Amino acid sequence: MRVVVCGGAGYIGSHMVRKLIEAGHTPVIFDNMSTGHQWALAEAFKGAEAKNIQPVVVSGDVLNMADLENLFEKNQADAVMHFSARSLVSESVQKPDLYYHGILVGSLNLLAAANRARVDKFIFSSTAAVYGTPDQTPIEENCPARPITPYGHATRMVEMILEDYAQAQGLKSVALRYFNAAGADPDGGLGEDHTPETHLIPNVLKAILGQTPPLEIFGNDYPTPDGTCIRDYVYVGDVAQAHLLALNYLNSQPEPGFSAFNIGSGKGFSVLEVMAAAERVTGQWVPYAFAHRRQGDPPVLVASAEKAKKTLGWNPEIPSLDEIIRTAWRWFSRRAQPS
Ligand code: UFG
């Protein structure tokens, strides 16, 4: 299949590009390179030649309709995967306009262009943030979606749009609600590189490496056993694998429709537990200090991923937090060495 990967040069997108190539599909990457990297694409393409696959890269922005029309005019596609959106919970509280505009207009444009090109399969990068502060743990997909941030609201709105487009436009779509994607390709090559970095595991490892000041722990007065927030960390390669399975699932669906799946490990770890795991893996102390709570952070987000396991056949390859951190440690410590 030829699969448009919007945001294919980013952290999760580049793992996806590699995974598509490994599975024998041709990725058509569409990226404005605002947060993506050329090196990530070069790395993701490494296995392509041996498989006689010619990945395509199209430079453009989902906020520009002409760019999207050009993408679909020049490239036949069977499915679209949409990774290109801002995804920082706390930033969305500070800059709601950026999030509503980017997520809603970008997705509407992409859906319109795909519909015009008669592409009827769509996989959307959704988020645990659609649940807000959930009443139950682990969270199942039928728990009420009551977002508490602009990022969560806008992403949930896109899910509702996808649901409406099933009937109106014959769209077959899946929303994958990621919990906390983390880790790096175990062979090196692909990994996380955000500027500025805001995510916990990279910040813990960078603090160990002395690349940043001591880790700030955002809040120690949450209603959790140790007072710090609990999250569900899921290996980035397993997130990409879920998309591949979602693609198979959409191919097998005779009728238009929309489904949402949680993508998480089902296990929750507090910030202090993540630090302890990083200390076990690296054999080094994490320098840290407690700081104020960050805006938009719910105390606990842990997935039930049973639906993805049963319906998609998803089975995480690296379910252990220590192993996820080990892949990230290899990545960050290798990059810290002078080349
Ligand atoms: N944290 C710190 N210090 C840091 C960074 C993070 O204490 O330097 C804390 C946060 O306050 C939070 C936890 O660590 O409690 C995890 O924070 P991340 O920034 O790593 O991840 P988030 O849970 O905020 O968000 C991530 C993605 C979102 C996604 C969400 C789903 O960035 O896109 O997971 O759970 F919606």
C-alpha cells in the first residue's frame, strides 16, 4: 500500500515510516519540518532499497490547502496517517489558539484533500488527554471523554469529526489514543529530539547526563501514593506497530465507520518511580528539585489496552518501563558523545 504519513519526519512519525517500509508499504511523507528532522527520514529509509521501495517526501503544511492538493495530485494513496499536530498538554493551556487552529484546521484540510482524492482510510494520532481527569483506572475507551485542556478538546473534536464523516463521506477511520509514548529504536538511529524537550523520560536522562539543570518535578501534592503524577509509558515502536495493525483492521472493514483504541501498557508509574527506574538502568543518580504543578496535568492516566489487544491483535514488544528507558538511555548517551 501507499500510505501518506503526515508528520513522518517527527519522533513517532519516523518510527512509523520505518515500520511501513519493514512491512513492505511505500510511505509518502508530508511534513513542514517545523519539528521533524532530515536525519530521521534518512535513518527511517535505510531498509527501503533492499525491499525495492522508493519512499516519497513532499514538503508542505496541513494548514495550506494548496500543499495538500499538490500532495494528492502527485501521489496516489491508499490510506492516510495523521501525526502532524502539536501535542503538549501544558503549552495548549497557554496557547489555545495555536492548538485549536492547528489541530482542527489541519485535520479538516487533510480530510477534505483525502476525500477529494478518494482516499477512504484514515488513522489519527489521538491522545489520553481526551479523557481529562478520568473517574476510573485503568481507563477504557467507553469512559466519558471529558477533556480539561485545549489539546484534549481539539483532539476529541477531531474524533467526533471522523465519526460524522463515516456516514457523510464513507470514511473508515481509527483514532489511536496514545498514552505516554517513550523510548528509542533499540538499534540506535531513531529517537526523541525535541527543542525544547518537555517530556519526562528525556528530561530525566538529560539531567543525569548533565545536559540540563536538575530535573524539575512538577508537583508533589497530587492525590497519588507519593504525591507525583502517574502515567502509562508505552514504547514508541509499539505505538507505530498499532498503526500498522489499524491499517490491516481498516482494510478488513466492509463498511465505513470510526473506532477509538487506547494504546498504553496498562501499568502506571509516578514521576518518582520513573526516576528510580532510570537510576536502576543507568546506575546514576538523577539530580532533581520539586517545583510547582504544571498546568493541565491530571493526577493519573493509565490505559486499559484490552480493546486494541483483542480487536487489532496488538501485543507490545517492549512492555517493561526499565526496557523502554534502556532504549532511550542508549539513544541519549550515544548522542552525548562527540562524533
Ligand atoms: N514531568 C515532570 N518534569 C519534567 C517533565 C514532566 O515532573 O521535566 C511530569 C509531568 O508533570 C507529568 C509527567 O511527568 O506529570 C509526564 O509528563 P510528560 O511531559 O512526559 O507527558 P504528558 O503526560 O504531559 O503528555 C504526554 C504527551 C501528550 C499526551 C499525554 C498522554 O506529551 O501528547 O502524554 O498521557 F497527551
